[in-house]
Amino acid sequence: MERAILHCDLNNFYASVECIKNPTYKDTPLIVAGNPKKRTGVILAKNTLAKSFGVKTGDVIWKAKQICPNLVCVPPDFETYAKYSDAVKQIYLKYTDFVEPFGIDECWLDITNSQKLFGSAYKIAENIKNEVKQKLGLTISIGLSFSKMFAKLGSKLAGNDEINIITKADYKEKVWHLPVEKLIYVGRRRLVQFKKMNINTIGDLAKSDKKLMIAQYGINGEYLIQIANGTEPDKIANYNNLRTIKSIGNGTTTIVDINTFEQAKQVIFYLSEMIAKRLRDKGFKSLCIHLSVKDNELSWVSHSKTFETPTNNAKEIACHSIELFNKTWDFSKQKNLIRAIRIACSGLVSDKENFQTNLFEDTTNKEKTSKADNTIDKIKTKYGDKTIKRALLLSASHINCEASDDFFEEENFE
Ligand SMILES: [Mg+2]
């Protein structure tokens, strides 16, 4: 059976919830902004009325007030947004277990097999849309397609409270003429390169030379062509596997006992990379790191820290862990050697939520490191965990790579 994937995107989510909380806002141009007291606060969301004035997400408040003087500005209330987000997911889950959140207001649903029970894919999309509207007062844009990224594109093309369908029969006609930057993986930097390669539309990308793209982007090159053709192999995650995870950690017993900081650092980088990949695979970032060290007399010492900006970046996790390690262990004072190190990340949040709350931050560097991480992930997924290593790890013969899975753990504590 042809796959039926939905991408459901709640319309003006934060602003819509604010209007439900306070119905008088419905007829007022409204924005939700990081810090309304500061005129320079950044707009996180706007309602339809504010949008009609030309107010844009990401703009600063004072600029928006220039074009829309009556603008009402409220601070974000993430707790309530999370409650609504969960309530919506409960409705999605009535139709399928394959519900994969992407941020707080978007989900993919694989409803291929749900059709036997609930009718055609379009009927299901319609029922979901109506039920969410009736029960919660929120509207959704839905994309329905045979691939994950075309479903995502479909919801982008759909208006508020609408369903857009992209089928195998009409995708060339519907999608290929669109500018290539409509695809989620085509950011500003990549777009500049694409223009140079004369790739302007999604169709241009779909028909681009595979060898050339692989030469330019490695595995990502092939993946990009697949996306443009609706043939990428991405599946929709099972929600039940996602939501119970409270912490993600890895540990390893070293082949020889560790007696230098350099060796410990290598182990920390090795573990951080595995954890970071698992976090990214599951769509999480972490706000808290625990590091434990076992000595050769088998006693454990540990420290933990929490931080403000959540991360799923290997280098950042390693840096936090090294800081913890320095608190936990001092080679000049310890008479014992190190036998094992364990790192666990908790305080898990969705990887997209954070992006929206951190608009103030300079993300240029982070973008670079997260791009490198994504490339490493793809290579590892395709060719296995041991194919790519940081240069730092090439000399790390004391790390017992093979045994590391024995200590692999996914703790589910409340
Ligand atoms: Mg949305």
C-alpha cells in the first residue's frame, strides 16, 4: 500500500492559545514576545490580525509597533502551550501510534495502516482537523503525502485550517516548480551554493546530477535529491518509544585503567558523541548532565550540573562533562586509577522548542557545529558507529569500543 503520511502544523500556535485563554484578544492584533518589557524583545508568534498588518515572527517589538500601534504584547506561557500540545497529540494518537513531534506545534503521523479502520487518508486528516478545532479551539494546516518531507511541504502550502495533498501522480506538477528553499533542509547558505549550481527549483534539485551532488555534499547530497523526489527513506517514529525517555546516557569501562587527564578527555569525547547522536536521533536536547567516575577499587564518585541553554551538541556535552570531571577527579591527589566513566543527560526538551526561545543568541557558531554533528550522524547511521571519529579519538586505544554497549543504558525514571 502507498504510504500515507500527515504533517500537522498548528496555526499561530502560541498566539492561538493566548486567544483561547483570553477571548477578548480575538479581535486584537496580538503577539507573544520573549520579553515584552524590553522594547527590543523578539516576536515568537502572532495572531492572524497582527499578521495582516505585516507583523512577522522574529521581528523586534518596537518595529512591529510602528506598523501596528494597537498591538497587544504578552509574554510566553510555555506551561499552557505544553498542555495544549499534549492534548492535540492525544487526539492524533487515537488514529495511529506513529506520531512524531517536531517542536511543540508540529507532528508527523503515519496513517498508512489506519485507513482500514478509519477510512481514507483524506477522511482521517479531515476528522483530525475537525476534532482538534471542536475540542480545543485550535486550527491546523495539514499536508498529506507519500513521503515525510512532501507532507511537511504540503502543510506549508496549505492555508490555516486546510489540507493540502501531494500524490505520486501530481508531485512533479505541484512541487517541482517551487523554489528549492521551500524544503526544510535548504537554508540560506545552501541556497547560495545551489544558485551557483543553477539549482533554483525543487525540480532542478530532483533532476540534479547525483555524482556532482555527492561530490559536493557527501551523503547529504544523495539525501537532498531523494527529498526532492519524495523517495527519502525516513520513517515516522512510534510515539510510545519517544515519550517515556527521561534520560539518555552512555558509559564505558576502559581496557586499561586511566591515569592521565588526556585519556579521560578522550573517553569523555567518545561518550559525548554517542549521547549527542542519540539525543538528536530522538529529537531531544538536554538541560542537565551527570558524570560518574569509577576507580579501580570499584567505588563511584559523581557530579552533575544544570545549564540554561539546552544542548544536543557533542562538543558542548563534552565541555560540560570535562568541567564536571575536574570537580570529580584530581589526578594529583587520587591514588587510584580510573576504571570507568559514565555520562547521562537528563532534563530533556524537544530540540525545536529551544530554537524559538533562544532567538537572541548568536547561533552562527552553533549552526556550524550542529551541521557537522548532523553529517556525522548520517554517516554513522548509514555505515555504522565506528566509521567516523574525532581526530582526538584516533589515538584512544584505551577505550573499549566493543564493550561500550554493555553499559549502554536508557534509563526511564520519573
Ligand atoms: Mg505552527
